[in-house]
Amino acid sequence: MTLESLKKTPTKGPPPRGESPATAGGTTLPEPPPSAEKRLLRHGMMPHMLCPGCGHGIVFEAMLRALASRYEQLDDVAFVAGIGCSSRVVGYIDACTLHTTHGRPLTFATGLKLARPELKVVVVTGDGDGLSIGGNHLIHAARRNVDLTCVLFNNEIYGMTGGQLAPTTIPGAYTSTSPQGNAESPFDAARLVEAAGATYVARAQSYRTREFEDLFLRALDHKGFSFVEVMTDCTEYFGRTNRLGNGADLLFSQARVEPAIDADLAGRSTLKEVRSTPVRPVLEMGVLHESSRPTLEESMKLSGAGS
Amino acid sequence: MSQQLIQGNEACARGALAAGCTFFAGYPISPSSEIAELLARELPPRGSVFIQMEDEIASMGAVLGASLGGRRAMTATSGPGFTLMQEHLGYASLAEIPCVVVDVMRGGPSTGLPTSPAQGDVMQARWGSHGDRATIALAPGNVQEVYSLTIEAFRLAETLRTPVAVLYDEVIGHMREGVVLHEPTPEELGRRTAPRAAFSPTFLPYEPDENGVAMLPDFGRGYRFHVTGLMHDERGYPTSDHVKVAELLERLERKVEPAVAAVPPERYRLEDASVVLVAYGIVARTARAAVDLLRREGIRAGLLRTRLLWPLPAPALTEVSSSAELVVVAEMNRGQWALEVERLAGGKTVLAPYLKAGGSVITAEELAGHVRRLAREGVAVS
Ligand SMILES: Cc1ncc(C[n+]2csc(CCOP(=O)(O)OP(=O)(O)O)c2C)c(N)n1
Ligand code: SF4
Ligand SMILES: [Mg+2]
């Protein structure tokens, strides 16, 4: 989708404040081109509820593409998510999908994995879901080295509830609950999880989807607790509240380490100067940590563990 | 069958094992910890799972994840932990995930009286989670019953696909009695209904069977479907259709009703009783002794001992309140179940509950004294 076509898509505005029901704020997307990943979509659940330009959609598509490269059908992969715009994406996957409670997907996933070690379990969470209300579960899942993959969509804000402060919001950023600018410091999710004992930790961006796909597939292959933090953009709230431009501007802003893109963006009036706040710093991407130790299921000697 | 002298909490763990429990997740708390400790010893050697989670929210989440994976799963806790479990109990009710939660009640609110008995979680079991949640809560009155009602809790949870709470107080939890550990029959164990058709794209995981129970399969058995805590249709997809949502809530309430017939109350000297004591758990034992005391004094007393708190055993309560001159609900709280009895029996009889909160069991003498006083005042004469 080009920037132009994005602009022409009639938007219905942000989802209503408060949690959006089934399809509130949803936009009927033009019929996507036939693709391998489309096979893994749960078409009955469409239209989806993500806003136009939302980075979550880009990451979700990349996830599906990666999964489609590996699976014909998702019969032995279960997806578990919490509550948030990010967490809602699992419902669109044609698999066993579990949309749990806010912050707790890793607890359900731990139970499911121990009950059925032969299943592949993928958790999708958001920065609010996984690091705020669910922060304790995140570090404990990492410590236990449960053999599952956790993908945290980090848009540095609470998208679903209307753009409130998150524990990942950068200092100075404006949100509906930090109208004077954020006074707090953010978590570095990847480093936190690594310190807690995760055996695979990677960070990706919605801007570089191929790299995300690669890091995600490596996470799926990894035995033990694998964690992929992916930087995405909430265009409706983070972008608009901080006047950072539209979805495409936000996406490109992730690529500011590339001089040509940085130079190009410098001329745009909508986009903040990279060194001014609130613009998030460019973080280290790729595999940040990889190690090996027995998984929880192996230590518990559960049959089917490690298969 | 030979008897074994065991503690209430041990009977609970033994009952769970006999009921085929293969998954326990929990967090230590008095006065329930012995259940976890025993299962920590017993489950792993059988290839089953025991895990101590980081808190009770996580314990309940793990139980639900395991149950969706097909396990008969449980947790055990006390008041403060039961409070933390409420959100996931609501989730389990709405998403129709079987599980058993044992709450060994201690004095509250808050940290309260960690090692003293109480019956203060009766309303929490009913209304602790937000929304209109239909629920089942059992109340064993002795150690033998802790064993058999734990088995029954699994049967109800599995067959009706709903969380079932087992509530008893610290005294029953720690008391030792002779117990027959009978092996349950397949009927006593019960099992989940499996979907009738093979998987197809039009498969409806939340289609109810003739008993109003959804027939969802376990995860990873060839059926692909969605489970959510949002209001959902028969596909399991989120819906805000007012009619469908109202129907769903109505069905969830209706489907727990079979518990009333499955767990009948015990009637003691009720035939000609003009004074009916209504009690559950440990209080039912002292109430029974109070009935004998009062009978010796010529007061026609009887006892309705309920083993089911929720859904309310309405027929039995209506029956006694129509026949008795005086109904005394005795419980160790500031008045919880008594309010429900009042709601049901209001106007039909005189109600004079005997309530005691503070950490000690209501004695037979206290209860008999309460009735004597009322008799002297002419409230109940026989
Ligand atoms: C117990 C509880 N508290 C609060 C909420 C409201 N709530 C829903 S989503 C959400 C934040 C989601 O943020 P995040 O995980 O970052 O997801 P995003 O929408 O940004 O993708 C909150 C606070 C809730 N559903 N449950
Ligand atoms: S994260 Fe923001 S942009 Fe994305 S769907 Fe939610 S509110 Fe919309
Ligand atoms: Mg977020």
C-alpha cells in the first residue's frame, strides 16, 4: 500500500475511547493480493480492528508470512495473547487461539505448555500488557525458561484504551495521561527479559519486516524461552499526540540510522528532529542474547518435552 | 473398606488424585498449603504437573491454560489468594473452561486471621468477579466429605464446563478424621462432552449441547478455534449483539442448575421441626449437637445441612421456610448466606440468624442458647 492510497482510504478515526468492541473503529480493507500467508488467516473474523497505518498490522502480516513459510496449517501451534490492540491479532490466525486477560497471557501459556509439551506455543503481548500489568509474569516465564516464544509489540503507549502512558513511553512524550510530558523512565524490555533468564532475546522493527521474520523464525526454532521485542507505531495516539506525522512517517523514523532516509526525513515538517524529545532513540536491533540451558519441561521431565 | 486417619487438606489432595487431577498450579497460603505440598509430592512421579506460580493470578491462568490443553486441573488457596483469582474465575465461567478451586477459608478481610477458621468467602465465591457470573460452590462439612466433594467438584466442572469452588474453613482443613478413600466410578468421575463433528471451517466450538454446555475440544487436537473473554457467539468470535449476549448469560446461569440436584442437603430431625437450623461446613456439626440439646429440652429443632452454597439450593430452603416457625441460619461471618435465605424465605417464616465472626467456631451451646432465648421471647414456641 502506498502512502497515497493510505491517505485515500476513508478512515473512521480512532477507535472509541475505552476498549473497542469486536470491530469498532475497524476499516474494511481492500481485498489483499493472494498470498501464502492469507491461507493462515481466519477470514470469518474480518474486518479486523486495527487502525489504518497501525504498525501492529505490518508486524502481524510479517508474522503470518514467517509462519506460512514454515507451516501449511497451524494445527500444532497455539497462540496466546493478552488484552490490547496488539493482543487482538491472534484472533485473526486460523489456529487454536486464546485471547486471555490483560497482562496474563504468559500464565495461560505456561499452563498450556506444561499440559501439552508437544504443542508449539506463541504468545503475543503489548508493552502495557507484557511489561506493566504482566511484568511479573514476563520475568518469571523467562526465569523458568518455559519453551515458548513471546512476541512483544512495543508501540510505547496503550493503544486500545486511548493512548495512555506506558512503562515504555520515552521521557518527555505526550500521552493522554502525561499531558505535561512523561516524567518517568522506560523499561528496556529486551534487557529486562535477558536479565531474568530468557535464552533467546531479539529486537526488531516494523520498518524491517524481513529482519523481523528472520528473528521470529529463529525464536520459533529456539528451545527455551525466546523473546522478540518488535518496535511498532500507534499512529492514532502516539503519532498524533506527539505530532510525529502519519504512519509512513513514523515507520521511516525507525530507519533514521540510514543516512539517506534520515536526510530525507529532515525536510519534513511533521517529523520531530531526531535529537529533540519526544523522539525515541534508535535501539540496538537483531539477536541481543542467545544461550542454552534446560527448559522447564525438560527439568520437570515431562514426556513430549523438547519435541 | 478400611478407614485412614487423615487431615481435611490431605483428603482434598487425595480426592483430587482420585478424581484424575493431573495438573496443579498454586501459590502458598495458610491454611491451604498442605494441599499443594501433598500434590507436589504425588503428581510428578505420576507424570503429572505440579507448579508453584509467582502468584494466585498466575496460578489460575496456568490452571486454565492446562485445562484448555485437556487436563483436569486445580488450584488451592485461601481468602487473599481467592481474591486474586477472581478475574480468571470470571474468565473461566465465560469461556467455559473447567477447573476446581479450593478455598480453605480464614478470617478476613485482608490478611485477617491467617490461621483461624471463618466462613467469610461465601459471597466472594458468588460475586467476587465482576459481571453476572453463574457459579458452583460446594461446602463439605467433614473430612470424608472433603474427599468426596472434591471428586464431585471435578465431575461438575468437567461435565458442565465451568469453574467449581470447594469452600471449607481452617478447622475442617486441619482436622483429622477417619476417611474411606473410595475409588470413584466412571459416572462419579464424569467427562467433558467432545464435539460431535470432525473439524470443518464451519465448526462451532461454543455450540451448546442439549444441557446448555458448550462442546469445545481441547487445544491441539485437530480443531482450530478461538477462545476469548469477550462476549462471543457460537463460533467463539467476539460479538456485541445484545440479544446473543443476553442469551449467553442466560445459558451460563441455566447450565449450573444441575448442581442443585447433584449435591442434595442433609436433613436431620426435620420431620416435625418447628425450629430449623440451617448451616454448612464446620458449623453444621455444632448445629447438629445443638439440635439434640434443644430436643432434650422439648424444643422441636431440626437441621438442614447444605453442602451446596451456589447455586442456591432453593427447593430445600423454600420447603423448610414454609414448614418451620423459625429458621436460624448459623454461619461464621457477619451475615452472608443468611441474606440469601432471607431473600428466598422472606415473609414465610421468622428468621433469626446466628452470626459469629472473629476466628472461633460457633459452639452448640451458643447456638442452643440463641434458640432458647428466642423461645423465651415467644418467637418460637413448641
Ligand atoms: C485488568 C484490566 N485493566 C485494564 C484494562 C484496560 N486495558 C485494556 S488494553 C490496555 C492497555 C493495552 O496496552 P498494550 O498492551 O501496550 O497494547 P496496545 O493496545 O498498545 O497494542 C488496558 C489498560 C483491562 N482490560 N483489564
Ligand atoms: S495501536 Fe493505535 S493505531 Fe494501532 S490499532 Fe490500536 S489505537 Fe489504532
Ligand atoms: Mg502498547
